[in-house]
Amino acid sequence: MLFSTLPQFIALLILFLAGVTIGLGLHPGGKKWRKRFRDESAHYAQFRRDADKRLAEAKQRIATLERDQATADERAAIAPASPGDAEPASAPVVAPSVERVEPVADATPPAAINDTPMTAHDMPASAPDTPRSNWFSIGGRPDLGRISGIDAALKTRLFELGVTRFEDITGLSAEDEMALEQRLALPAGYITREQWREQAALLQDGKEAEQAERFPAR
């Protein structure tokens, strides 16, 4: 009886495996798979070569950019600043004077504007009374209340700040007006709108009728 012993079965298995191997080798499909494997290997190798080339080019561009940047930084560090490139120095900002009001018509300046009430010793001497101003003067001093826009409370506050004469008002500068408005808690531009300086000039020159006509009391 064939194939009844173990050596016979082993020999049969060896022959079977050999036949399968020879059959696969001789089958046309085996060549197709081998060709596909070679094609895939060649494609992968080409892909690797292209990737390596692109990576090398990118590294070269990065190195070039870094060298250009370093060169630009060195030139900027050693290049002396030209006079034309220097920024013009800004002009100093001069704060408006808020501490004094200088009259023009009188050589004696009024007392500095501050929040401390003035004593009789510190008050400036009043100018001698003249015939043209006696009729609207009170106690030998011009009545600042005749100026339209100055009520009794403002007149009292002005006296406390040392503004007691028409000359003190006509001599106000724009900066002095701003400072005085701040001291009196008046809206910005109030003195200009009410034309205190023009009214004081008319009253100082004895033109009280013109002042009363142009600036009627409210």
C-alpha cells in the first residue's frame, strides 16, 4: 500500500512544495508582479530624489536669506546717522501763564492771581480819581460791575484776586484771560465773548454812554 509510512508522507510533501514553487515561477502572473514591484521601487526612488532636491534648495534659500539679513543688520549698526535723517527736535511747549495779570495802561502790575484773599496792605494803590470817572466810581475805585457780564459776585471775586481797576482788565492777555476764567470758574472763552477788555477800555476813557449803548446791562 502506497504512502503508508511516515517517510513516504514526508517525501510526498516535499514533492508537492517543489511542484508549487516551480509552478509559481513558471506562471505568467509572477512576472507581472515582479515588474510592478520594480516599477514601484523605481517610482519611490525617484520621489526620494526629488524630495531631497527640494529640501536642499529650500535650505539654500534659507541660508541666503539669513546672510542677507545679517548683512543688513551689520550695515544698520555701523552706518552713522546722517543729519537729514534725524528727527527734528520738537519745540518746547510753553504753558500759559496762570499766575499774573499785567496791565498795559499802568506801570504798576496788579497783585498775582491766587486763591488767597488780599489784605488791605497787599491791595494795589488806587489811581487818583479823575472828573470823568467819579460819577460811576464807588469809594474811589472804578465800578467793575458796570461791565456787562460782571455781576456782584464776580466783582467781589475779582477784587479778591487783585483785579480792581479797568486797567487790570484792559491789560489782560489771552493767557491771562484763560487763567482768570479758571480762577473764577467761568466757561472757557467767557471773557472774550462778553468783551470785557473792550468795555473796560471805553469806561477807562470816559466813554460810558457808548459803552452803555453798545453793551446794555442784562
